[in-house]
Amino acid sequence: MFHDPITPPMSAARAREIATAFDLRALPADFLANPYPVYAALREHEPVRHMPDGSVFLTRYADLVAVYRDAATFSSDKHVEFAPKYGADSPLYEHHTTSLVFNDPPLHTRVRKLIMGALTRRAIADMEPGLVTLVDSLLDRIADQGGGDLIEDFASAIPVEIIGNLLGVPHQDRGPLRAWSLAILGALEPVVSPAQHALGNQSVTEMLDYLRTLVVERRQRPGDPERDVLTRLIQGEVDGEKLSEVELLQNCIFLLNAGHETTTNLIGNGLILLEENPAAKAGLLADLRATAGDAAAQEQLLTLAVDEFLRFESSNQLGNRRALKATQVGGVDLPAGALVTLCIGAANRDPAQFARPETLDLQREGNKHLAFGFGIHQCAGLSLARLEGRIAIGRFLQRFPDVRLSQAPVRGGRARFRGFLRAPFSLR
């Protein structure tokens, strides 16, 4: 069995050393393994850090909320940043500048309204029985094998199926979805290698080719727009205006990406955090046993736990905005055009907002973490993500309370999306 620390410690001196020279384009391996001591040093000594590329990096909770609130000043549109990064005629550029998350109103408003119409409270509640069946089938397979991999055999299999169901992707066509999503999102890292760039462009192209066929079929045989997001995006109008074909296709890709890796990370991070924090795991198990038969009490326990996992190890660590006019953040003047990086991972451990922020407290109340963002760009699928996390982690934990990691889990090694690639475990 694996017994070494999953998250390696970092000395205060080393954290200050990295913080003093902090540059998202040149991050050392020990930062990627454990960025939080560096974030703490930045929050304390340079909360509005001027980066070598001219952008600013924010680590305080209050500063992030101020930027999120002011969508009129801080734009999410990425045409300016992504043209030099990807090339203005590239598939990656077209995708990332058309998707919901990287746009301002009115496009953002139109697409969000259409998506939210298919993610109502009732629609999400109706997904729960199918999600339970899916999770239990994965757990049965793990039991038969005597173990497996927390990521490949469990965490990553759940959101791909859920988003596949939302878009009505036939089961036999879902094989490439995870690889496409990882490649497209991987291109959002601060530094992208030529190989990553090529794979990202190839993945956008291949996914568009597939989606065009799927859209033609759905136009001929529409689904229920109250449940089928693709049908809703095809048929829906906001203020008498439908999505263009490019907007439709690119936001289907966005839906897969937005609901896939972040939820995979939530489930994987949560289960691994429980192995890393045995007292918290024991407490949660005891509370679940004490409330056996009380579905409402168990839902509350697991919802609190999921939100604490999201706070403590935010699936998405970084966000970005561009100042449309001269402004101030945290008392620091910013010129028009300033690029701003919002460090969600740092804000979610800000002691000015959270008591004992470095402690995993699965009963934390009033947990206003920023893992889902804030304001007009708050994650449209946050209720669905919470449901997936609650069902997946809760049922895994109660089915396999004594699971143990058999090898050191392998992190994804990325700054923006924090999660694991592999986490082998054994039931025996």
C-alpha cells in the first residue's frame, strides 16, 4: 500500500522564493504538486502581483469577487488574448472565442438562457435515478476486479455519460469524448507546447465533424427540449434570435468540456482528499452511518462535503478577465486593456473569508467558495456538478469504506485544472 504524503509539504522559505519570482509561464514542479503555500505567500506579500508578461495576478477573495461583480469593466471576451496564442484562423481560436465562458453579453446571455432552460431543478432531480444506476454499475465492476483506478475506472466515466446523455450522444459514439475534451482544455494552460497546440486543433476539428452529423440527425428527429440540451440549442430562441451554426456547434463542445474535466476532478480530488485526511473520512463515514435511512440528512452531509472538496482543491484554479477601461483592483491602478488572472485556488483559502482555511472541514457552513465562479459567469451546471459529486463520492465511500491507494496517485501537472490522471487502488 502507498503511505507517503499525497501532497508534498513545502517550506515557507521555498514558497517565498517561488512567490518572489512568480511567473505562470515558468512554474516549477514543486509548485504544481502543491501550489497553496505559494498562493499564501502571494496573498500576504503581493496580493496584486504584476507579472513578467504585464498581466496582474490576484489571490485575495475580496478582489476576485470585486472583479466577478463588475462584468461591465472586466470582460470575459478572449479575442485579444487568444489570437496571438492560437492564431486567428485556427480551430482552437474559433472554439474558445465562441464558447459561453469566454464571451460577454449579448452572446453569453443568449446561450446561457438556452442551456439553463434544460438544467432546471426538476430536470436535474430527474437525472438522479439514472446517475445512481450508472455509479452502482461502475462500483460493481470495481468490486468484481478487486480494485482499479479512481480516475479512469470511476471519476472520469461519470461526467462523460451525463453530458453524453444531455446532448443525446449515442453510447457507441462516446469513446473519443474524454480525449477530445482533455486536449481542447489542455490548450488553455499558460504555456502550450507545439504538440499540445496541434492536438488541440485536431480535437476541435474532429469533434466539429462529429457534431455536424449529430445536429443533422437531431434536426430530423428532435428530442424533448426540456431534457435534451442539443434539441434546445437547435430550436431555442432568445429575443427572437437563434444561435448560428458556429455558435451551436462550438457551445456543444463547451458543454462537454465544462461538464467533464472539472467534475472528474471534483470526484477524484474528493476521494483522494479523504485518503489524505483519515480523520475527516472517519467522521464523514460515522455521520453517514448515523443517518442511514434518512435521505435528506445524508444529502445535506454530502453536499457540505462536496462544497468543501471544491473549496479545498478547486477543480479549476484560474480565471481570466481583461479591463475594458482604466480601473482599480485592491487599491492598485490598472490601465485599460490590463489582463487579469483570478486565482480561484488562492481565494478559496483566504483566511479573511474562511476560518482555518488550510483545514479540510467537511461540516463547514456558509461555504461561499468560488470554485463555480461568481456573478453572470457563475457555472450554469453547478447543481448538476454537486449532484454528480454527492452521488459518486457518497456511494463509493459507503460501498468501499476501507479502500486504500496501492500506488502514488499521478497529478495532471497543470496550473489551471487541478486533478489527477491516475490513482490506482485496491479493495484487498
